[in-house]
Amino acid sequence: MSSRSIYRTLRPVLSSSVLSSGLGTGHGINGHVISHLPTIRFLSSDTSSSATGNRLPENPVRTADGKVISTYWGIPPTKITKPDGSAWKWNCFQPWDSYKPDVSIDVTKHHKPANFTDKFAYWTVQSLKIPVQLFFQRKHMCHAMLLETVAAVPGMVGGMLLHLKSLRRFEHSGGWIKALLEEAENERMHLMTFIELSQPKWYERAIVFAVQGVFFNAYFLSYVVSPKLAHRITGYLEEEAVNSYTEFLNDIDAGKFENSPAPAIAIDYWRLPKDATLRDVVFVIRADEAHHRDINHYASVKLYVYL
């Protein structure tokens, strides 16, 4: 089938799907539903490129000043709105990515090291904690930004390696690939929230650059050698993250840190009330970290069976 024929086949399906709901749901092709088509896919190329002889699509969509809106399939990008009808302003996540976090999780839980692997992971994290505490002390915002640049690495490394292993073995991952990649994305959103409140200084950016490079490669090698050890290390890192955010909350409650209004990105991502404050943001982020803690400690045992 030629590319033109494929386009003619896909276009009516995509058109009816996107334009009807805005989320890419529809009847699909041969009964297969096309779901959650991201808006950015429609912005990846120009339909009036040299490959098509500079021909415009039928009835092209134009802006107020007459310019043609370029899209991948020749379909105008869907306008995404919030439930209240206001425009959705974020490109880093979509409305269906937002959620209301479970804050009832136990934030005091600790996995006691039971064997050599656990003890090695625990004391590795404890040794890494010392220089971090000496450098940041009570500078919570700077500490949080550095923490999130590191915390977003394990999920991405684990998800990537499991993805490649799934391809090599021609088998499913039991849902672990998606779980780990979602963890990495969630950690990245923590960082995107904090940079709305404070911008890192040049030396903090240099530290992040160095730490991320070292940590990524070290974690990659540890995951290749022993995924069980890698996830246990991450579990203990998340425990320290929970403790750090608990200290952050205590200082906010004590008036040592300004409880400023929550940034708009946090309100939309965690579905917080419009009058939410920084304390509310730190509170839900701590809950996220507690969930990541439990997932990685669990993965250290259960995921190891899959591998």
C-alpha cells in the first residue's frame, strides 16, 4: 500500500477520533481503538513540505492573519481545556496524566537490611547522604532540586534495560517497564514544579551536571550486574527523600521557610485546590516518594524473579 493510500485510510479515523473527544478515542481501524494520541504528534511536520510538492491539504486551517496551521496528518491540533473550560497551558503533561495522590501512605516505614545486599545498599546510601547534608544543610529548595535530578534516573535506567530485555527475550515485562518509566516521569514533574519556585545558581547546575553523569553510569552498571541491588539502593534513596521532605514540612510549619502559594503546574498536575500552598505541594511530593520507596523495595524481590 502506498503512503498516499495509508494516509487516506488513517485520516478519517484520526479526524473523527480527535475532533469528537479531543483525546484520540474512536472506532479505530478494523476494530482496534486508537487511544491517547498526543497533540504533539500533529505538530511534528509540515504537510506543505517539498515531499508533497508544496501542496496544501484540502481546506487548510488558517490563523487570523491567514497563515496555514501545519500539522502531521493535515488535522488541526485539538484545543485541550480543563474541566472548567479554561485553556490547558502545559506541554510537559496532559490532563489525563494528572492525578490526585494517595497521601494516606505510611511515611515512616523503613526496610530493615536483612542480608549482605540490603546492608551494602543501605550503607551506600548513608555514605552518599553525608556530603549532601554538609553542602545543603537547611537549603530545602536547592536540596529538593538536586534530589529530583537524581531520583528521576533509576526509573529511566531500569525501564530502558527492561525494555531491551523484553525485546531480546520476546516476552512481556509484567507491567514493570511502564511502572518504572512512570516513576521517572513523576520524579521529573517534581523538578518541573520546583523550578517554578526557584532557579538553580550556576554552581548548582554544575553540581547537577556532574552528579547526574556519575550517578547514571554507576546505576546503569549496578543494574546490569544486579537489578536486585539497584532497586534496593533506590528504595533506600527514596526513604531519604521522604525524610528530607518531612524536614522541609517541619520547617514550613515552624515558620522557617515561607509557605508561598503553590505554582499553577502543581495545582493542575496533582489536582490541588486553587488556594493550595507550598506545604500542600511538598506534602503530596512526599507521598509520591513514599510510593516509589515501596515499589522499589518490592521490585528488589519480585522483579528479580522476572529477570
